Amino acid sequence: MTDFQAAMDRDFGVIAELIRLHAQASPERPALADATRTLSYGALDALMDRIAASLQRDGLRAGDAIAICAASSVNYAAVFLGALRAGVAVAPLAPGSTPASLARMIEDAEARILFIDAAAAEVIGDAAAAAVPRIALDGSAAGRALEAWLAPAGTQPAAVEPEPGWPFNIIYSSGTTGEPKGIVQGHGMRWAHVRRGAKYEYGRDTVTLLSTPLYSNTTLVVFFPTIAYGGCVILMPKFDAAVYLKLAEQHRVTHTMLVPVQYQRLMAYPAFDAHDLSSFRFKFSTSAPFNAALKADVLKRWPGGLIEFYGMTEGGGTCILEAHLHPDKLHTVGQAAEGSDIRLIDESGREVAPGEAGEVVGHSAGMMVGYHRQPEKTREAEWFDPAGKRFIRTGDVGRFDEDGFLTLFDRKKDMIISGGFNIYPSDLEAVLRGHAAVADVAVIGVPSAQWGETPVAFVVRRPGDDTGADALLQWANAQLGKTQRLARLQLIDELPRSAIGKVLKRELRERDTAR
């Protein structure tokens, strides 16, 4: 048995140490690549040592955190992995957020250092997180150059042995106002994702193409297994159908993760069928509703298996649809994954009878530690069965069929998923309420051919105010992050409400459909 196989057989292991094993066995094998460079396992291992040693030199200890706000690149990935070697948690932040939101996330994570690139620096500005040292991943004037910050070549960090409960990363939910929610994922949770990778033929010959950003859990659930098993990850800073297909053919890509709207754009690309994609073994999808007809089109025209994951960044149970094996179940999100306990509960927290619909809750080895510094929010996200077993609530309503496949109906939390990104209506509503003309507001998600879903606002103006809808829309979108912007804003005399005062968003959706 090889050292790698022995490591993978353990109930818990360390991803950074697997990279060391690959570097020792095949130092020249490519590990990371972007448009400008390729890094071998030997070079990656050495760079991780320098990054870990530099963090330790700057006083960071195991359990401390750094933040990364940049486009995907080799340097981004190397810093993420190097921090893990030092036992330092990583808060990957979305450059599309607002400056105020980014500042709050950096503060909430208690990030000691901010790694950034020029584009993200323009968004953040000078005021946000001014007290946090900045390191420029791209050698720009955004901060001190990464190469200048790094410890000398050959520097070895002090050895650190992570434990399963240690924070691995902190992924933030959408937020432009109020407190952001940092989802703390532990080393044990990520190890569970890695071990699951054996089923999907990850190995030393894996070539994974990723066009979703590294700050998204969607990307990380494929990124880490690829690296852990010794494959190569090709990183795209942004998605482009033509570039994606060119890279897939050129590098003989075997694995990929795409959100449904990206599959939609690829399948609609005029030259799609002219590309040789026969090297693909598995294609993955998650983060947003995946239309059954689109799944069928992917299965028909794109070689290799198609896997849909259903779950939450917070973790808990996962459902997996192996679409290529179950073409009659494309309307579902699959069955509970091995090691996942998926149940349905009613409004009172009791399990529903077989065949009935209920809120989806899940338990597995891959669950968040909790929301960072928000124990009350953590408790709200938990459900315990009568035996005291901990589950994570999804806020989604679904029903199991007679074969154990889960069909989703609606999201109780009203979250909007646009282009694979989570948008919380309450965040947008809070921004609009900041305008003097707005007396009341509700935001809903409506279907979008381009993004899957897109947010629309219904606004009640203050008496006597004549501010126009277009003016309010432009004002709001100037305050929001790029991924959160409203598609439309409609003026309304009164919001429909229930007897207890709850806004009836279902009626607003019906009104928008009728429009």
C-alpha cells in the first residue's frame, strides 16, 4: 500500500499533507494552471511552505484567519493551500460585493491579512479594512507584492497538525447591509468531501476545468478533491463559453463543475457540437435549480456522466443525482448520498409521513461548525431529532418519491439564486428602505432565461412622493453588489399581507407573471 492510499484510508486526513506526498512522488506533474502559468506539485509544495512560513513569521497562529478577495488564479489557490498548511483559516470573499459589505466580512472574520488583486482593490477602495495589511497576488499596486512578502525559497514552516473541528474556511452568505453570516467549515467537513471523490474517478490523470470562482463552495467541492488525488486544476478567472470549450478540448479535460446557467449557455453555443469533449468522465452541477430538459440535452450531446449535488454551504446531508444512470429522474435532485441522513419535517419540527412534503433537513460528516460569531443564527439553522442527532435545516420544501428520490418544490427562505450565486431579498429590501421615498418594499426572485432567477422589487412610496420607478431602480443598483442588482422595480399601492402581517410573496410572483 502506498503512503497516499494509507492516508486516504484514514477517517481524517490533511489535504496539505496529501499535496506533500504527490510532490515527493511526482514533483513535475502539473497541479495548478491559469492563463499565465502552470505550477507543478513540487513547486506548489515549496510555495505552500513559503506561504505558511510567511504567515507564521507575521504572527499568525493556527485558528487565525486571512481573507482573499481576487479573481481565480494560481497564486490565489497557492495562498489558500499554504494557509491551510499553517492551520490558518481562509475567508474567500466575492469581489462583486459592495465595499461596505467586504469591510464587514473582513472585520467579522478577524482576518489578519488581505490578499487581493487590482480589480478587487478598485471595488474595496482605500477605506475598507484600512488597518489590514494587503498583499497583491497579481504584483499590482493593490498591496505589497506577493513575491516580496514571501519568505526566502527553502524556508520551512513550523509543523502544524490540524484537527477535524479546526476552521478550514469561512464562506460568507450574501449581504450588503446588516451582519454577514460567515459559514465556518471545518477540516473534517472538507475531508469528507475529499473521500467522496474516489467514487468519481479522481486521480493523478484528472484534469479539472473550473470557471466558477474560488470564493464559492460550488467550486471548492471539486477543487479540493482534484488536488487531494493528485490531478491538475485549470482555473478560469471568468466564464466564457468559447474559451471554456477551447480549453476543455486543448487540455483533454476529464472533470468540471458548472452551475445550470453555464450549462445553458454552453449547450446554446452555436459551435458546441464541433468540439471534441470525449475526454470528459464527470460533469458536476449544484447551487441552483437544474431544468430537467437541460439535463437531458447535456446527457445527449456531452460525453461523460452528469452529477447533480443538492446541499448547502452549511453542510448537512447531500442528495446526489447520477443523471446518466437515472434518466427517468431528471426532475429530482437525486437520492441521499452515502453517509447522509435526509429527513423532512413540518412547521412544528416533527417528521412528516412517507409521501408528504416537508422542509428538508440533513445530517452527515460534512457539516459546518456554525456561523462565525453568531451562535443564535447557528441554533436557528439546526434541528435535532428525538435522539439528539444534529441536522442542518435547508429552508427548502421537498418530497421523496417511492424510490427515495427527492423533488424540490419551493424555498421557504425566499433566497434567490441568480447565475449560481445566492441573493437574499432581505439584503436588497434593506438597501431600498434607505431611500427617503420608500415606505415599504418586498423583493422576489422571478425566472430569467439568462441567469436562472433574477430579483424584482415591489415598492410602496411614501404619501405625496413622486419619485419614479427608474430613478429608484438606478439608485438601488448603485448601492448593490454586481451579482445582486435588481432587474426591475415596480411601484405598488400596497403590499399584499397575511392576517398576521407577513408579506405574501407568492401573490407578488403571480402578479409579476401576469404582467
